[in-house]
Amino acid sequence: MKNNNTFTTEQLQWIRRSLKIAVVHGGEKAQSDSYIYENLSPRSTKTYQPVACDIATALNESGFEHVEVLPENLDLPLKLKVLGIDLVITNSGGLQGFDSMCHLPSILEMLGVPYVGHSPMTAGVLDNKHLFKHEIHAAGIPTAPFVTVGHGESVNDDAKRMMLDLIEQEFGEAFIVKPVSGRASIHVHPVFHRADLAEMVELVQKATSNTVMIEPFLSGREFVVAVAGPTVFKNGVLTERDQPFSFSITERVLAEDEAIFTSMDVKPITGDRLLKVEDPELRSALAEIGSKIFTQMGLQTLVRVDLRMDARGKLFVLEANPKPDLKRPEGSKLSIVCHDLAGEGMNYHDLIQSLVFNRLAYLHKHRSTTLAHCLTDEFFSLATA
């Protein structure tokens, strides 16, 4: 680890005092004035507004003086202009439509407003599980084989049947059926008899109007690793690491009656469902996979990588969540990425500031014109303070 010379302490104070930030959450699809026409939404709708408020409150409490919370909807571009927003923190899965994770960053790119979040194409690949798995498989990162079933296709088509035969030979007869784009394990179903696959695939297709993915059911332990950019704020100091920041390396504890780990929408995420990974060799392997995905895909902000072992204890990547929950820890309720912040000597406020400063440092170094509207001569005069 090395000291980050990008921003001085005085520049950090200037950023908190001067930058106008908006935390943007998903719009409310039930409000018809949020869009022109209603569209299909393969990804189940959730606004994430409470978490956006958690992020905004943490920024305020950390000394940021100009923070707004706004919905992603038809009015957003004008509101950003009227409020003079300098930087957006994306906390939205989209309002409606296909590839909705791409919509907010696409709008911001078009408007020229810098943001803390994934680029449109990257957000789309991360949110489409089959595309993500193709990407990491090509990079030699272990992920289980899979079959996709689109509209007009059947699990009994010759090519798909042959692939399912190969999966069954290696992993057994149990499968997982899931949407290629979704959240919170909604419409994700274990299928323990191959004869039931066609019915379950049809059910998920009808629910999502989208392609469905089939992969083997992995019967081993389940893990997550959060990965963010190398610029990290803690103990009041900004530092820059040589590698992406892997943290909260955690085992997701499955109850006896749980085949898969369910989200907070189904069951609260509490401390008894999460276990810090202590084994040095396993921690290192998980961190290395997370870091490799972050680097290989050219990521610039937070993801949560989900992994599971097969019956032999081999690790496979399930997915990388492009918008992991950033709920502020409260009592016994946790968000997974915040589970072991204390083990890094950090708290929630440090994490949120790390995401902001990491993005600004990256843009300052690689796309300085993107920040020309907000980083003034006064800011640069503090570089040697």
C-alpha cells in the first residue's frame, strides 16, 4: 500500500464543502408521470430509496454540505441541471425496461455528468449473468457451465439436451433455474429432478419475459467477496493500494432447509447468517478471484462477487452483483458488503467516502475533462497545501 498523492487533506475538505452531489435511486414505476409509456421490466422493480437516504446521510455526517436524493425518472436530467449537480452516486436498478441497469449511467454519459457507478456496457454485462459468465470463463476464472433458453427454445432441443447431459455427468441431476437478469434471488429455483426443468423454465420465462439460465446446483459452501477500487479512505487518510480493495470476505451460512441463500426481501440478513472467512488460504483464494474479475473487466467501483463450492470443495463464481446493497448497518440487520468493515479498520462512513474519492481520483487521473466543470482553480491551488 502507498500513500495517495492525488488529493491533499485540504482538497478533501474542499470537495466536501463545495461539490454538489446527488444520490439517485430507482424511480417509482407505479407513478405514470415517471415515463412516457409503460414498458416491460424483466428485472423486478425496487426503488432502493431508503438506501439512497442512508448514503446521503452518511455523506452529510462526514462533512459533505450539498447532497440531494433524487429518483431516476423522466424529470431527472432537468433536476440535475437546475440543481447544478457535479457528481451522481448511482443507486438504482432502473425504472423499467430491458437492461435497466444500463439506463442511468447511459443518461449521465449523455448529459456529461460524472458518476460513481459502472459504465453502461459494464453494468449491462454484469447484470446479464450469461454474458458475465462468458466473459470470466474466457479469462480462465472458474464458473459452472450453463445453458440459456430463450423465447421459442426448449430444454429438449438437441444442443441444449446435449449440454445438460454433460452438466449432469459432472455435477449430478440437480439444477438451478434463474433469470439472466434479476435481483435478490427472485425467480431463482432449485430443480432436483431433470424432468421438472421444462416446467420451471417456462414459469420463469413467463414471469420475466426474458431469457432463462440453467446451471448445475452446487451443493457446497457459499461465499461472497466485496471488491472496490484501490483508493481507500480510512482513519481520516486517503491511501492508494496496488490492487483492487477486496473486503468483507464472508461465508453465507445456509440453514438446513435452505438450498440457496435468500435475500433480505425474503429473510433479514442478520449476523447469524454471515460468517467471516478466517482460513488464510481460502481468504486469499476468494480475494484473488474478486480482484481478478475487477481487473479483467476494467471495473472502477464496487461489486459483490458471489461464489459457491461444489461437492468436492472447488470454488465457482456464480455472479458479480453490480449494485450490492449498501444499507447502513442497524442493530442486527446488516448488508453483506458491510459485514466485516471493522476487520479493515473502517466503518460505513469510510466505505461511502472511499467510493466517492476513488471515483474522483480515477476521473482526475484518466478523464480530467469530465471534472473540469467542478474542480476549480481554488481546488488545484490546494494541491501542495
